[in-house]
Amino acid sequence: MTTLRLPDPDAATIGRRASIIEDIARLIGRDALIADEDGRRAFETDALTAYRRLPLFVVLPRSTEDVSKVLRYCYDNSLKVIPRGAGTSLCGGALPAEDAIVLCVSKMNRVLDIDFANRYARVESGITNLAISARAAAQGFFYAPDPSSQLACTLAGNLAMNSGGAHCLKYGVTTQNVLGVRMVLIDGTIVDIGGAYLDTSGFDLLSYVVGSEGQLGVITEATVRILKSAEGARPMLIGFATPEAAGACVSGIIAQGIVPVAIEYMDKPAIEVCEAYAAAGYPLDVEALLIVEVEGSDDEIGVLLNRIAAIASAYDPKTVVISSDSDQSARIWAGRKAAFGAVGRISDYYCMDGTIPLKQLPMVLARIGEICSGYGLKVANIFHAGDGNLHPLILYNANAADEAEKAEAAGADILKLCVEVGGCLTGEHGVGIEKRDLMSVQFSPVDLAVQMRIKSVFDPRWLLNPAKVFPLDASAAYIEQADAPPRAA
């Protein structure tokens, strides 16, 4: 898939590469740079691997002060910067450019403070998602957002894309679990937004920063909520003869006022692949499967699971299996967490990410199948059904150019459908380059202008994560305006 337009690199910047490397090496040390070609290859793409660009070089800062020095230099020298965590972005959010440096925070991975009494942890943004919970687990606490890549993905990327995960139905996505951030602006200014308290005076800038995809600054630290772990949790499997029945059941559960920890959806192709990979115990004689998990005391779990089973009975389930022990529960979730990797064993795939109102699930599921079939492609649906966050995996052959283009076109049609039914382009993966040119489907020219003006306040020279989020034609005037001479050092 190479149909998305990317700007031509600036030859003058590439010509200055050697001197730029020397300058930044003097600021933070040569051992914090990766400049050789083989080393840079490791950063040429993110999880949207169809697009690759070799960066000018890579910077691995060790502290907020290092980041400040590098960004100030980049501002004064009109040098573009690509912020990066672990590079697990599925939308090209961390795709480099040949005339830009990659600023990767992966070495900044310390836990700076944990306050169990006040239920927060202050951490550096390069820490992995799962490592936060691991550090809090000794006192019976955890960090709630749990994207499927949580073993590898960093908090930096979670903050940039406002990531969620299977348990976001009850606990919310990243923005509901962050209290404050320390961020470095493009001119090197270090700012603290929010903090270790529940509310703050003035404008709610924190909600704008979380999900801003590296367009406003580089987040180096965050104060996140940690929650007390529940007494217990248990999932159940509910299999249906049709995807429409499964979608209707999701709406039925929520309509009854029950908020499970998670409701996950898998269709038949996904069920078969995941079962072959993880031996999770999924039924193979159904067209759609829900994984529904509740938590609480043993008595509470029993009552809730029985109520959900009763609700599901109205939608004629073919199978209902309630987990009987922790081993079975672990297998059920192992299959779901391994879903993307399991599908990748049998086919190349294009992973979409759109969000829809719950009541539209049955119709949208049917339309997704029709859209992909119209392009001659198969699709496996795996998504967070509880909050309507869809993740269709469009299967294609990456070695066939026409199939790659068809997969991209089918994905665009699915995202347009999400907006058409009252949803939005993305739930947790972000916009990046993948959905950049679809932003005008969801937002009016005035909407986009307001967003771009706000970016210009934080990043007046448009040096941060260029060619992402905003359509190139719409942003051209702002970038041209940004060509004014930099401020004096």
C-alpha cells in the first residue's frame, strides 16, 4: 500500500546532515545518536509497515533536559522532528521522513514515584504500558488501559494516540487515566500540564494534549491513575449463528445497565485462526463470538454472568460457556490478545480502527462484509464491541500491488461508513498518515482550521511530526506561513 502522498524531503537539510549530527552530539553526547544506515533501518517504519522512510538520524535522549536541548536546536535550525515511543503505531504515526530526526524516548523508562495512598504513579513516557501495572501489582494496584500491544508499546505512544484496550468499557481510555504530563515544546520550553490531583484550574489543556499525536510537543513524563485491583474477574464466551445477533446482544447487555469490564467481538475467520494459534477453547461452530468479562466478589461475578446469559438467550446463542477457573480465563484472553499475530501467520492484513454507536453494530458488521467482498477481499473482525471500537482486519496479498490498493480503498470505505452512521474515524489507533486524507470526511473546513490554528500556537514552524493528521492541501497555507525566520537564540 503506497497510495498516500508524502512530501518530498528537503535536499538542503539532507546536505547538512553531518554538521547537524555533530551539533547534537555536542549537546547530549554521541552515544545518544544512531547515525549508521543499519541502525537507522530499525526506525524506518512503524507497525504500518507498507510505508518506509529512512530518517536523517535517530536521537535517544535520557532526560527531559536532553529533549529540551534537542528541540531547541531543531527549532532554531528549522529541523523536523518525529517523536517516537516503541513504534507500534498502526496508522503511520511514527513514520520517519528523510529530512527529519527521530526522537525516540525508549531510554526514558523509569518509575519516578508511586503514591498508593493517593493512587497515582509518576513515570517517564518511555516505560511500557504493562510495566506500570507490574510495578503497582505488589500493592494490589494496576494501570487500567490495556492495548493488545501493551507488552511492547510505550506510554508515550498511548498518550499520543489516546489508546484504549479490551477493558476500556469500564475503565476508559488513556485520557481518563492520566492526571498530568510534562511536555517539551518545540522551542525547548518545559511545561507541566495537570498534576497529581483530580482537577486543575484554567483551560483543560491535558485533554487536548492526550491524543494530539506528537503535533504539539514531546511528552517526557506523565502522572497516571492507578486503581485497586478487583477481588476477582471471570469471562464468558457467547457464540451466535450470525454476526448480527452478536451485535444486537452487545446492545442488549448495555441497555440493561450492566457495564462489564470488557465485551470483545470475533467473527468466524478470527475465531478459527485464534483457536488454531492459542487453543483457547473457542467454539468453532459459530459465526460470531463475544467474550464478556465481569469482575467483583465471587457472588457478584456469579450474579452478573447469569444475568448476561439470560439477556443473551433472547438472541438465540448457539453456545454459552462460563469460565470455571483462572487457567481457562487466561486461555480465553490469550486467544484474544494474540489475535493480530495469529491472523498475521496466515495472511497480510490491513488493520482498521473506527468507532460507531452501539445501536449501529448489526448493520455496520453486515456492510463491512459487503464492502470487502466488493473488492474481492476477505475480512476478519476483531474489536472492542462494548464501546463500538471496530478493528476489521482486511486480508490481502502484499506482493500483489492491486490487492494492496484494494485493501486501502476498502479500509477508506469502512471508515467513511463509521462517520456516516454517527461514529468517527478512529478510536485508539490515531490518524497518522493512514486517515490523514479522510479527516475532511469527519471535519468541516472550519473544524480543521481551528485544530490547525491550535497546532500553530504550540508549533509555529510546523516542525513536529510533519505530514501527519492534517490533510496536506488544507495544511499547506499554515506551513507556508510558518516559513518566517526563527527567533533569535
